[in-house]
Amino acid sequence: MKLKQKTLAGILDIDVYFDEDKVSYVLMTQTNPKFYSYIDDEKELCDILGISKEDAGIEGYQLKPMIISTGLKDIMFPVKSLDALKRITPDFQALKEYTDKLNLVGLHAFSLETENPESSVATRNFGPSVGIDEESATGTSNGALCSYIMKHNILDFTDTLTISCEQGYYMDNPSEIICKGESVDNDYIIKVGGVGSIEKTIEVTYK
């Protein structure tokens, strides 16, 4: 089912997928990705993240962190292992100063090793510049990550790619974000979504 939703960001295309008569998942089309500069000084970022320069990158690829936006500008930061992803312990003040200087929302670290064997990538998102030290589910950043993966041919695909991004595992709040990318006329159409569930309800009283 295809819908359109009016938001503050404009009219967005919504795709609703069904499994028989039940909603399976929902995807929202993001703004086409914009690729900005690579980050050449990986050591500075590694120092801020509390990992070594040898942890950065992906085995078998010549990759550097890159600033990408599908609505919000983030650094896509590849690491070589799930262990390296777990060991990230940012200096949040230093990261805030770094991202503020470049007018970025935050940094999105990822590994091709995952906790869940059904996931494509494991991710962690840090956004101290917007008051979020770490976030458990980040749609815009995972959409940007999908475009980074497609641009650098990291996973096998032809014109389309679907990935499952796990996030929030080290916050005791795991999430799965589905991203679909399509290569069209030297550009990428990115859709992001998943399935929502109500874990609990909280009543807040203002006095």
C-alpha cells in the first residue's frame, strides 16, 4: 500500500507492506543522499571515540569516514569488528566540539559483524551536538549508511539493496531498522522503516 504523509519536512511517500492481512513493516522515503567530504584524519576521531586507528575501516576495502545527509548530516564511520564497535567509549564533549565545528548532527559507527546473524550491519549512533549522547534507533543515519554502502559497493547488490541495521544493543534497547536503496540515474532513492511495538506506557503529570 502506498500513502503520502504531510509532515514539517514536506509530503513524504510511505510504503506499507503486509503479510497476509497484517502489517509487516512500513518504509518512509528519505531525502536523496548528499555526499560531502571524507574525513582524512581518522586518528583524531579514533582518539575521541576511545579506539585505535587500526580499528577503523573494513577489511578488504579502502574506506574512510564520510559526511552524508539524507536530511541530517552525519559522519559514517566504519570499524573492522563488532568488538571495536562495542569498545567505543566517546569523549562526548570532544565529539560535540568536533561535530559542532563541522555543523553536523553526529557520528554513526558501523560494523559488518553483527550480534544478530540475520542483521546486515551493527550500528551505534552518537549525537551530543543535539543533546543525545547515544541513540537506540536512528532512521536518517541508517538511511545515509545504506547509501554509503551502495556508493562503495560494500555488500553484493545490483541496482537495489535491502539491509537490516541493528542498533541499541549496548543500551539494553535493541532495535532493527530496515533500509532499502535503489540506484536510479546516478542517484540513490533511500527508504527507511521497520516495525514499531509498544513496550510500556508511562503517564507524566505536569504541575
